[in-house]
Amino acid sequence: MSQEPAVSAETASAKARPRRTKRTETSTSSQLHQQPWQTLKNPYKPIEIIYEEQIEQIHNASMRILEEVGMDILDDDARALMAKCGAKVTAGSNRVYFDRHLIMDYIASVPELFTLHARNPAHNLQIGKNFTNFGTVASAPNSSSMDGGRRAGNQADYQNFLRLMQSLNILHFTGGYPVEPVDIHASVRHLDCLADCVTLTDKVFHAYSLGRQRNRDGIEIARIARGISDEQLDQEPSLFSIINSSSPLRLDQPMLQGIMEMSARNQVIMLTPFTLAGAMAPVTLAGAIAQQNAEALTGIAFTQMVRRGSPAVYGGFTSNVDMKSGAPAFGTPEYVMAAQISGQLARHYKIPFRSSNVCASNTVDAQAAYESTMALWGAIMGGTNFLMHGAGWLEGGLCASFEKLIVDADLLQMMAVYLQGVTVDDATLALEAVKDVGPGGHYFGTAHTMARYKDAFYAPFVSDWRNFETWQEAGSPTTYEHAHKLYKQILQNYEPPPLDAAIREELDDFVARRKREGGVATDF
């Protein structure tokens, strides 16, 4: 772990934190207007696009898959525990069959609502019910920016994504490594990356399930970051891990080991099958979701076999492929419907729901905007509690874009305002103002307007609302260019959050010791 991860020279000059601007300033101001940190709740009834009888049909199909086809469980310890808990394991085979009553018994103990603790208690998250939380893009192998182009993931970009996440109040958590820093050796990469999460941010972060020791190191770093005992950590979920099934119908060894390590310590598992209709799942949406559901429920039930009551989240990530090329497609009508049906299923089982904000575009363009908007609406109106890849995703997840992160953050802020709803009372109905203005007048100078105009409407930080002539005189800047300018500005204004010196020392000592021990074994 570097003691003070360096911002690039062009972003290191200023030290002030981002400040809110006045509403009278335009979106081209040198300062960034953003909303304060807030706990978001969705006040609207989620869209339910299929009937309860159809949910039961999908459920029954999923149960038949588990009873008649089974899942391949690629870890001896996991199969042994499943057998002990009542699953049918055939000697000499990886195949495991699950009775529906067994699955339903175990998933019944998943908490419907829990607190995910951050280093800074002000940034704790509520997961479940109608709470909504937004995170960054995660796990991209490449990063991109207007000036630097597309490049392989590296530590400097990784750290700058963390700085942006910390600076943007609308982003509640780091979903993983926003970009994979391949310039750090894989044996110790997790140590540097998670230490950076602690020193550069004070929000919730994620540990990858890529072998037992990485999970154990991540859990210890989360404990050190909060300055708490092992016993307190075991009572207070403070770290989460995304577990992807290997569709179709497999859970591989690293994922299973991740569940065993994390759930045993009462940390959060988000079980998310990556089911692409027409490729790793049936081409029909109902069939793909039935398979997703079978895979998700198997992994979630296994968390409860490890430890009853440990927190788990139902992840929905079903989309479709381009049947001409086989390439994944995102932000499609099928993706939106799958997200909404997945939310229905999660609520049916009374389990918190994870979804994603995704697109397939290769650059920050109209396609990126409309696919992301579609995906976000599917997630929000599907009742998501935890939005992965909320800001920065490009190329179907192969690239993390600095400019896209800014555009998405503005979009997420718009959604946050939408979630606040509309107040209807005597003051907002404004009948006195209507009487004062009367027919043919205007409201610009009324007392009602003057008392409210500064905060009356959402003020975007990317959209450019100037008229054509004024915009043209300014050089005709595009959204892409404006987002580029803003992300550089935020990095210039970044300051690391306070960190207790004793915690920093313990963290540095732990990372140094684990590096001396060689980190974790790798294949190269």
C-alpha cells in the first residue's frame, strides 16, 4: 500500500473540498453543485409486470430445476455441508440436488433489512425494504478518459476513481475495484486496493471472493478500518462480496469459498447469476429468469447453511445477447423487464434486491445515455435496494469511463430527486400566488416564487441549458467535454477523509506483514 497514493500532477494543485454552488449559477460554473449525502427511500410501489400466479410458475420451474437437474457444486467442503443440511449429493459427482422445502426453509432466515456499516458511521447503509443505494462501476479491465484514451487498468486510475466516489455524495459505496489495477501483482493486489478503500474513502466497500485468503484479508481490513473487535464485526456487517454463479447451473470453488468465509463472519453476500438469455440461459425471458432464480436461491440458501441469519441479497442480472454476434446487450426492453421481475421475486422471498445500471456503448454517447437510463428505470422501478455499476460503466463492463461516471452521477441525482416525490399542501398549491398574478400575468417576481426559486428545481451539473448562441460562443462544448472538465475539477478539489493515526498504523502494519508472507498464491 502506498502511504499517500498520488493524484496525477495535473490534478494535484488544489486542496479545497467540492462545495455546493448557488442555484443562480449555471451548469458551466467552476464549482460543482451536488446534493448532500442522503439516505434514499423509494416511496413508489414497484412496477410488477407479471401476476402473482406467474411468479409462482417461475418459482415452481426453479424448484423443478433444482430437484430434477441440480447444480454442480465445485467445492468438496461446500458439498459436504450441503449434504449435512439435507441436500442430495451423489458420491463421486459434483452434482447436488435440492428439495424445494429445504431451499425455502433456509432462505426464510435471510434478514429482510440490515445495516451495512462503513468506516464513517454517517455513511452506513440500510439494505432492504424500500431503501435504495447507489455504487460505482466495478471490475472493468480497462479505463478511459477523453485525454488519455482507453488503457489497461492501473493503480493511478483506480485510486482516482475512489477519489471521485468519495467526493460525489450520490455514490454510497464502492462496488469493487472500479477498474482492475493490473500493474499491481495479483498476489498482493487485494491488499493495496482494499487499503486504498480505507485511506481514500470512508464509505462501504467490497472484497472479491477469489479464494479464502483474500476474503479473510478483506474481513480483517474492514475490521481494522472501523477500529472494532472481531466480536463486534461478527455482529455488524461491514463488508460485502458479489458471488456470481457460473451459469448455467454451477457454483465454482472461489465463489463457494467466498460464501463460507463471509457468511461465517456475518458479512454480506450478494448472490448474482449472470444469465444471458440465448447464451448461458434459455432464449425466452421466462426460462432465463427461472434459471437465474434457481441459481440465486441455491447460493442464498447456502449462506444460511453456513450461518443462519447472515445477510444476503438477491441479485438479478439477466439480459440478452445479440443473436447475430453473441455480444451481450444491456439497457434493452428485455433487461428492464428482467430487472422488474427479479425485484418481484426478491420481494416474494422477502430478500433484499440488487440490480445494475449498465449499457453496451463503447463511448460516452447517446447510446450510453439511453441504455443506462433504461437500465436505471428498470432497477429503480423494480425496487432495487442496491444498485451496482451505478456510475462509470461502458462497453458492457469492459471499460470504466471517468466521463461516464460524471454523467451517471448526474443521472443518479435526478433519480434521487424523483424519489423525493411531490409535496401537496396549502403552500405548494400556491392559490394566493395564483390570485395575485391572475390571468395573463407571470410568476417571476411573486413572493411565492422569490421565497423558493433557489431550490425550486433540480440543478444539473452536466446538462447545458444555455441557448444556442451563448453555447456556440462558448465553443459548443459537448456533454462528453463538460463531464471531462468536471471530473478533473473534482480530483483537484479532493481531500482524503480523516483517518485515525492508530488505525492507519495498524492497517499499514497488516498490509506490510501480509506482503512479507507473500500475499496469496497465484497461477503465475
